[in-house]
Amino acid sequence: MIGKLTGTLLEKHPPQILLDVGGVGYELDVPMSTLYVLPHAGDATSVYVHMVVREDAQLLYGFATRSERETFRQLIKITGIGPKIALAVLSGMTADELASTIEREDAARLAKVPGIGKKTAERLVLELRGKLAGTSAPGAKPADALFIRPASARDDVANALLALGYNSKEAEMAIKLLPEEVGVNDGIRLALKSLAKG
């Protein structure tokens, strides 16, 4: 796998760049946050890389910082968030701004990103809470989600389901099916699965 490339920046055609590394030109899709900090064409530069291998293509995504790449990787783990939307998120805010937005549970700001509606924004807040702590600014407090006691987990799952647009009856039924000692994140996933089946 390719983790980092260093070479000469040949072209910038947002959202894509062409990087010459030892005579081989690599095309990489990059978020605008990376594009802003790249040098002029003809200058040397380095980018961190995330590589996706599919049956029909090998795709490279480039990032100015390691934390930006890690944030991208966390985003694409979420169901319904592909590389294109993940790049759109990082084009609208830096990795640190996203970590801060998630910590503040500011779904309204996320919903302003093209391709992300209100429900997707709320799901991003729920699923990324506590996972972007490593990318946030020094001194930032870890998300409260890391310290939730099992006794309150069910209430948090219920609130999450209500925030996602389910009614209280649906939320109550989904919670009854959860295992006793389930955590918040697993509880939300299991509840959403049972609601999807029902």
C-alpha cells in the first residue's frame, strides 16, 4: 500500500492533483483543505496517501497532514459515507474543526456540507464522537462518550434514535431488544439494525 508520496507537483485541477514521483505521475483526489496549502506547480511537495483498490480502479487520495488522512479514514468507515462525501467534509472544514464540531455535537454545521443531510449529520456526530480526539487541538477534552456508564447507555441510545427521527414507540421497542451491558455505540448500531428489519 502507498502511505506517502514525495515529488514534484505538476498540476492542480481541483479536486485532483498530479504528482511526479521519480518520473511516474500519480493522480490523487485531495480535499480543498489540502489544496490550499500545496505549493505552486513545479515545486516539490509531500502528501500522505490513502489508497483504495477496486475491481475497476485503483484510487489515491492525498492529504497535507497525517491527522487529515486519519479523519478521512474514520469518515469512510461510516455507512453511507463514501470517499467523495468524506472529501467534501474535509473541504468544508479542517480535521481539527471537524473534531471540534463533533465534540460540540454541532450537527447543523455538518448538514451544510454538500451531500450531507440532517440525518446523516446527526449520524456522523453519534458515530464519530470520541474517535477524532487524536486529531483535535492539544488540550481538547476527550468526548464524554468515552466515559458513559452502562446504566445510562440505554437512555443515550434512545435519545440518539429520537434525534435520528424515530418516534418514542420505535425507540422503546428497539431498546428492549438490546443486550444488558451494551455500550452506546454498539447499542445504536444494533437498534438501527433491528429497526431496519422491522
